[in-house]
Amino acid sequence: ELGDRKPKVEKMFGLMDEFLKNDSISLQKDILDHVEFTVARSRFSFDDFEAYQALAHSVRDRLIERWHDTHQYFKKKDPKRIYFLSLEFLMGRSLTNSVTNLGIQDQYADALTQLGFEFEVLAEQEGDAALGNGGLARFAACQMDSLATLDYPAWGYGLRYQYGLFRQIIVDGFQHEQPDFWLNFGNPWEIERVHVSYPVKFYGTVEEEVLNGKKCKIWIPGESVEAVAYDNPIPGYGTRNAINLRLWAAKPSDQYDMESYTTGDYINAIVNRQKAETISNVLYPDDRSYQGKELRLKQQYFFVSASLQDIMRRFKDLHRSFDEFPEKVALQINDTHPSISIAEVMRVLVDEEHLDWSKAWDIACRIFSVTIHAVQPEGLEKIPVDLLGSVLPRHLEIIYEINYRLMEELKKSFGQDYDKLSRMSIIEEGAVKSIRMANLSLACCHTVNGVSRVHLETLKTRVFKDFYALWPQKFQCKTNGVTQRRWIVVSNPSLCSIISKWLGTEAWIRNVDLIAGLREYAKDPDLHTEWKNMKRVNKMRLAEYIETLTSVKVSLDAMFDVQIKRIHEYKRQLLNMLGIIHRYDCIKNMDESDKRRVVPRVCIIGGKAAPGYEVAKKIIKLCHAVADKVNNDPDVGDLLKVVFIPDYNVSVAELVIPGSDLSQHLSTAGHEASGTGCMKFLMNGCLLLATADGSAVEIAEEIGAENMFLFGAKVDEVPALREKGTTLKGSLQFARVVRMVRDGYFGFKDYFKSLCDTVEDGGDFYLLGYDFASYLEAQAAADRAFVDQEKWTQMSILSTAGSGKFSSDRTIEEYAQQSWGIEPCKCPF
Ligand code: NBX
């Protein structure tokens, strides 16, 4: 608020240069100014970290400039905006990505060299912003990059957790979790907006009152917490547009608890105020199921309420009537986590804006769309009614009203089919009466997106079968994608240069379909030489990293075989381990002449287990136990090494992916909604060993199944195989490797017993035994292909060349056109 004071615009223009300058001298001066005045160090003495901070601030200035221009322009044009609500964003590091997208990397590198620093060294000083668990959250980050690059008028909204995803440390082969206090040394990429804040209310009661002769409900909340905005500019590539990711932090409200103060309980009053901050304290690290915790619900409502107040304020600045709301606003909810926003929009429109219910509902149904990232019905969120009624009493009433009307509508189509009605109901009866957030989303959203074709099919035929029968037009496939800016340009600059050189243009960085042009050169010996050199240099970098972290020396001639992702039974890291044990066992039983024919492998595994997920934690321990045995066995030498990379995160992925030859995606068919890791490997020319699940099916269509190693049961075979249950025997080879673990060949016999039980004794829900033989065949095919390096390199080039479809640019275009109805709004300056 400027009050009476108005800036003298003429004067301002006179004092400032039009834009910040990007020549090397200006950048050097800028960095030194930030050393002196922002970091407050002497320009004659500062270390790498301080240099990084100063550098980051200088980049931030340039981001802010574009971000201001972009928002000024959006305001002037007032296009329909997309608001992307997500409880998680895995942004990773920002420095290299920002200078790349701003197009001033060379200038900065040069400026730093002049000052005696190296850009890459300073970039390593940055920690990861890990405000998310896995695929869902990294996909949100890729989407932000594409939205900015494609000039869409978009905002991201989320929570500014004080603690991101836990740090994984390994002690004696076991995972331990440590807090990730990522803000310890400040965060140069965010802008704190102390003046952009909204009260968010909780608890209390609902009362009836009469307004203009009409009965209405009002919520008398019991607690108020302030949401303060932290803005994170997201620059597009090859455009001046920079959009905003606004994250909310919880602060104590300014409304003092007067009673406590007057009763003299000053200390307790202050302590209680401080408790407000716990709402945005920590990210929930479990990516499996919803636990019905009060804090989690408060986090969801906190960020949803603040975001909607912000969105509505922006709308009301320019518009008088909510009739226009759907023409100006599209709300995308990332999984069902933000779906309480549906009830909140209804509450605001009905209780505060005094719209009729049906009019409000019509508006809500026209603005919301949802993307589901889960496959299993168990993965869908349910909130106990008692909990919701206590934290958000008015929202519970609203959800009941939505459900009542839904049931009335359903009765018209399905009559008295009570089984169906109870399946479709938003309220789940049972021991714990709960709200099904997915059903709430389905009832309201105009579009329900699946993240791959296979996944959408599962949603239509299993998870939401009844809703699909009723509203088939709502169901859409938007196959995931990843941004080639981060996953090629930033993380694999040598590959980036090769692609640009052979295509004769850098245009593929914005229009990735052009990358298909590489197919033409897939057999060119010159390209092969460059390609192999690039891979070798990347492997060298990775080998150094592995040695520093684990003291294991690996041979660059070996095939680098990688599986990095969250640890889950359905992702079957255990299948990988059992395959490694089989390989080890074979090598142990070979004579020297046979050994000469073995393709040496470095098996690299990385990923975090949810802290309470015992089976996943045992799999991590098994990786270490096997690694201990194999890596120290003189009979094996360089033929097999096993490496667990601790604390897997976005920046580790940026290093590992470009340096790998083969990557594994082993989910039991029908369990991985999409998978996005495989797309990053594909772009980087790493061959894929995968089941026909999620996006791998579409990858095979793009590059040809002959250019990857597919194995295992198909999606539609899995249910019947499970039916067979105990009668289904794995191969002898499978029994043998499980027995080795059971018998304590790798130690920890008692500890691994229950892990072995999960795949034997009639269990084996994820069909490891059934798929084992076909897995080993696929592995053997990969070995054979690797021996023929020309063939391998050709397959690798064809992988990169066929990766165009898996850019998040394509995904975002589909969302923009099919779900959101938005147009680009490009800042002309
Ligand atoms: O979303 C993942 C899926 O498992 C992948 O198949 C898919 O590619 C990716 C992007 O669509 N899901 C995921 O990452 N889920 C979570 O992280 C998650 C987090 C919190 C939670 C439930 C799931 N309560």
C-alpha cells in the first residue's frame, strides 16, 4: 500500500537503465556489488559459497525484471489464467536452469572466469529445493518450465515447507532420515512478500442467520493463521516471460488472543501463537497412502484457502460479476491433495458472495480439472468425517450438500442400484466414516486426466468405472512429459551441443519434435564417435562421484546399469537385486574362459524409502548387503559392481542419468501410472529395460520395441496370474536366488526373512517369481546388444531421436487446449 505517496514515474525512468545489462563487465560489477552489499563480504575476500550467493542474487535481479514485465503485461491483457495447485514441487537447483533459460550462461561463465571463479564449481554450491516426494512433484516442476516457455499466463501455488523431503543417510547399510533444513543459508530464489498475506481460518462452529429474508449459514471460525507469500520467478526459455510460483508460509495471525494477554498468561500466549508456524513446517514423506492426519488436512486447506483468496482478489480487481469467473480462471488440481478447494470455492461463492447454490456449482464445475497420479483405489485420499467436521465444519456441510445433490442425480440414471450409489458416493460408510476426495473431484471437475494411455484405461475400467459410464467425456489422457531444458540442456551440455550441431539449429530446445531429425544420422560413423565420447565423459564424471561417495572404483568399460526412483514393492527394486544375485552366482560358477565373455556391469541403485515403509527399508539394506559381498569378492573383480547412491534427489539425477547406459523400469504391469524417469533416460540416449507399463508402452511405439528391452507379464495378464496365486511357481533360478538370501549368504538372515516371504509362500503379489525368467532374458539381450557397440550406439541415438513426444511442452499444449482453454500471452518487450 502506497497510501498518499505516489512514485514520480518520470523521475524513476530517468534514473534507471531500461534493462539490466548482460555484458561480461556489467555482470562482474553486479556480482561484486552483491558480494559487498547483499552477502556483506569484502570484495577482496570471499569464498565459493559467498560467490555463489552473489551470483545467484545477480541472476535473481534479472529474473525479477522479466517477472515484473510479464505480470504487468498479463494485467494489461487480462487473459484467462491457469492456476496450478499442487502440494508438492520438486524444483531442485535453480542457478544453471535460470541462466540457461535467460540465455546468458556464456556471459556469466566468462564474467566469473575474469573474477577467478568457475561457473560449474559455484553451481555445485547450491542445495536442492526438495519440496516434494517423487514423480508427481517433479512433474509439477517440469510443467512450470513448459508453461513459462510456451508463454502461458500461469501461476503455480504451493506450500513453502521449512523442511523439505528428508535427507537419506546410510549407516551400516540401513536408511536413516535426517531433516532437510534447506533454508538454513537463505534462499536467493524467493522473494518474501510480507504485504501479500491472508488469514486462513480453522475449527469453530456453523451458525444460521437470516440475511435479506433468506436463511444462510455462517462459519464462526475458532482459529486464524496468516499465510504469507513467497514468490519464486520461473523463467521461460527463449522468451522474456517469467511466471510465478507462489508458495505460502504460515505465520501467527495478528489477531491477538486478548483474553490470554489480559489474564496475564503472556508467555503461553506467545508460545501458542508460534504454533501456527507448524502448518508449513514439514513435507509428508509418504507417497503411498493418506493417513488421515489433522496436520496434513490443515496443510491442504491452508494453501488452498490462501491461493483462492489471492486468485479471487486478482479477479475482483478487474471484474464485477462472478459470471465471468470461468472465462478468466482455470484451476488445475494436482492429484486430489488440493481437492478441498472445491468445497472452498463453494463456500466463498455461496456464503460470502451470496450466489445461489446452483449458480455457484455451475461455476465450480466449469473451472476445475484434476489429474490423478495414482493407480490403486487404496492410493486415493479419504478424510475421516469427524476430522473434517472438527477442522472445517462448514466445508463438511457443503460436501454433504454436494453429495446429496449428486445422489439425486445418480438416482435418475441408476434408479435404486444402491451398490452403485454407495460406490459413487462422496461419503464412505464403514468403521471410519470418510470423505472420498477423489469422488468429490470427479463430481465437480470438467476433466479428469490420466497420466498415460494405460493409466487412463485403468481409471476408466477399474478405479472410476461407474463415473466413466456416467460421464465418459470427462476422462482424458494427457501422457506425462519432462522438460528437455533441464534434462538435456542443463544436465547434459555435451549432448545438447551434439544435437544442435547435427540438426544445424538450437530450435529443438523450444520445439523438441525437431529432435526426430537425428534419425537420419543414426548410422553415421562421425556421429557415433561424438556420441560415444560424450557418453564416456559423462560416465567418467559419474564414476568419480561414485568413488567419492562409496569408495567403490568402477570401470568405464562396464555397462552402467541404473535404477533410480522411490523404493516401492511395485517398482520391484527387489527384482533387480535378485537379478544381480543371479548374475553374481553365475560368475562364481564360471571358469576363466567363460568369464571372458561376461559383459562387465556396474549396477547403480538409488532412492528413498518412506520412513515407515519397512519392506522398502529392507530392500535398501539388501542392496548394501549384496554390494558388500560382491564388491569385495576377488573372483568377480570388474565383472560386477553394485553401488547404492545415497540421498537420491533431482541434482543427483542430473548427474547420474547422462552417465548411464541402461536404465531399469520394472513395475508390475498396471501399477505405474506413467513413470517420468524413463523419459529423462530416453532423452539422454540411455536404453530402457522395462515392463509394458505406464508410459513405457508409448515409448516403445515411438522408438520401436526393437530399440528397448521389454519383458514381463502384460497389464491384462496380471489379474489372471494373481488369481492363480499359490499354484504359480517361479523358475528354479528364482527359487535359488531367494534361497541364497534366506540362508544368510549375504548375512542378516533373520532380518531378510520377511522380505523373502513377500515373494514366496503363496504371496508374491507383484509377480517377481513369474516375471523372473523373462527379466533374465531381457538382461541377456541387453548384454548381447552392448557387445556390439555400433548397434548399441545406434539404438541410443534412436532413443534420443524418438523422445520428442515425451516433452512436457507437448503435455502442456494438450492441457492448455483440451482442459484449460487458455492462449499464450507473450510479453512483447
Ligand atoms: O506420479 C507418480 C506416479 O507414481 C508415477 O507413475 C507418475 O509418473 C508420476 C507423475 O504423474 N506419483 C507420485 O509421485 N505420487 C506421490 O508422490 C504422492 C505424494 C503424496 C501422496 C501420494 C502420492 N500422499
